[in-house]
Amino acid sequence: MAAGGAAPMVCATRVAAVEEIDAWVRTAKKGDRFVYCSGPAIVHGPARDRAYALYQAGLVDLFAPLASGCAGRDYLLVRRATPLPSQEAPGDAALDAILAALAAAAAADEPCPSNAALARAAALETREQAAWRVAKLKQDGFIRSWPTGDQQIPRVVTIVATGKTTRTPKGWRPSNV
């Protein structure tokens, strides 16, 4: 109850556009905060989905503190220290081809291509050459990657620039999220 015995006013629902979220995350520094939704409950839709994709990509943390002055919550993104790579490809033809193949698989919700398939896509001679480039893309912040322990889908990759993830085995969750 608010002062005087009256119930607090319910917060008006506000939701940021995905474009606003993307613009913020490109320029935000570690610890910066952005309210992407506020109101009595989270609104399920594009803004929430984008916030979760950024969380999965390791770029933000998600918080939902009580809103001040009304009954509801502010749904916050808080920028992590992880740098956001440029939207441009890495600049090496084989790296570009592998990133494109991974991005295509993620966009189509397909399993992550094998190292042998990535080597073919990049015109490399061995799957080890492809594996090295996948590790380089991860090290440079273009992708996040996790082993799954599943023989059918041995690796899951998230494209940092888009937040899209390759198909995951049923019930699988990354161990570090």
C-alpha cells in the first residue's frame, strides 16, 4: 500500500524497439543499463527475444528490479565487458566462408556444420584447418561455441552479431550460462 492506504499505481507498459536495443548495445560500455521493457509483466515478443539472444551471446546480463513509483518492474539489459565485434566479416577468405556457413546454419536453425563440411565450404584441404578457423572466430569474438556431448550435434554455435544459434540437441543447455 502506498502512503495514505491507497494501492500503488500500476506501471504503464513500455517496450523498446529491437532497433533501439541494437543501437544501444553497439555503443554501451561495461555496466551501462538499458530498460527494454517496463510494466506489470514482461511483454513476450521481439524485444524480449532480442534481449535473451544478447544474453545468450554473452553481451549483457538481464535484471528485473521493481520499478520506482508504480507497481511493476523495469526489465534491464546491463552491458558486459565482452566486446561486440564489428558487423564486418573477419577479412580472410576462408574465415569469411566459415563464418558465412555458420551464420547460414544458425539462421536456418540447422545443426552446426562439421569441420569437414566447413573445410569444403571454405575450399580448405583439411578439417583441422577449418577447426583452427572456428577457434579463431571464437577467440576474436565473432562466435560463441560449446561442445554438446551429443554425437549427432557435437557443437552449438551462436553468431554474436545476430544472436542466432545453430540447432541444439533436445534438452541441452550450455554449461556456462
